[in-house]
Amino acid sequence: MDTEAQHTERDRSSRPSGSGDTPSDSAGPEERSRSALLSRAGSWLPGGRITLTLLTCLLFLLFLSTFVLRPFQIPSGSMERGLRIGDRVLVNKLAYRFGAAPQRGDIVVFDGTGSFGHADYIKRVVGVGGDHVVCCDKEGRIRVNGRPVDESGFLYPGDSPSEVSFDVVVPDARLFVLGDHRGDSSDSRDHLGSPGGGMVPVGDVIGRADWIVWPFAHATRLHRPDAYARVPAPAAKAGAHG
């Protein structure tokens, strides 16, 4: 038996397919079919594959804006000092899906139709369903469920927590929201006598503002202040769980 001939045949059969084949020969039927489809689609469009690539990118961006992330431009000074007029933020539209809900301290964008006005607004959540929100105590602070909230980390310099007194219990599935620049914010305080009592339905929340993306010098991630983490659960809910 010619062992050298046997080795030669075995070596030839195990040689990598890419060593002598062209890319089109080594491509599988699905890859060749996909490539042919893209070539055909590109030939139908002015500009060919460049136009097809741009359309694909636009569709992807539309998908992101509709279901995942939405850009929002800050229209007023009501959220200064953190958010300034003209800042662009990215709103996370998935933040409150799949069972999650807004939490105290979140900055949310919501549709104000029926509660604030015919526009989208951006405010900070101070109270959620069941919370007892009061302003102000003897030290001039907001209290939520009996706990004073230290707002010094985000309140506009020189502003007091509120020049308007209020004592409210937030209904279930509603939010009590305030601007960080209390002296320049039309928020839940200004709509206490309106339908809904100044509370924003959770269902009207578009998403949570998570990032400032423009201008670059001001770009940052937006975090929930620690001050709200120390607020206890509403008495009714605490009793229900206890």
C-alpha cells in the first residue's frame, strides 16, 4: 500500500476551504441569498447601497425614538440648576415598563394634557401613590410621610422648598411633581385646584430622563438623589405589608 499517496489524499480533503476557494464559493446559500437581496434592493434606489444604508439607519433611529429612547430639549428654567434651558436629555422610555414604576426623586417627562396643559413637561417626582406630602415644616422643609427631605443637592440656589403651602395625599397611580427651580416652575403646586388636583397620572409618563447629552461640556448621567431613599413607605402601605 502506498502510504504517501494516502497521506496526500487525506491532506487535500482536510485543507481549509478558504485556502483556495473564492469568497462566493465558500459562502452558504443563506448568505448568498441575503447578498443578492441587498444588491437587488440597492439597484432599485437612487444612490444604490448608500441610500439603502441611510434608510436602514433612519428606520433604526425611528425605532429607538418610538420605543426605547427619546430626545427632549429643556424648554425653560424650571429644572435649574441641574437642567438648563436648551439642554438635550435622553428619556428612557423603557424605565417604567415590565412592572416598574416612577420613584421619588426621578426626573420624568410626561404628557400634561388634562392635568397641566397641552405640552410635554419635565419635573422631579416628590410623591408617589399613597404618599403624604407637606410643605413646609418649622424648618421650611418638605416632608414626605413624616420624613424631611434634604433638597440642598438639587434645589436652585436661593430658592426655598416652596412659597406655596400644601398638604396632600397622593392618590394611587398618580404622582406629585415639582421643578428644582421652585421660583420658576409651574408644577403640582400651581394645579392643586385643577382637575386631578395637580397630580400626574402614571400612565401619562413618557419616560425617565437619564442622561444630559448636549452640550458636551454639560453631559452627565442623571441620578436619583439619596435624600429620597430615606423616605419611609406610606403608613397605609406599610401597615398592609406589616
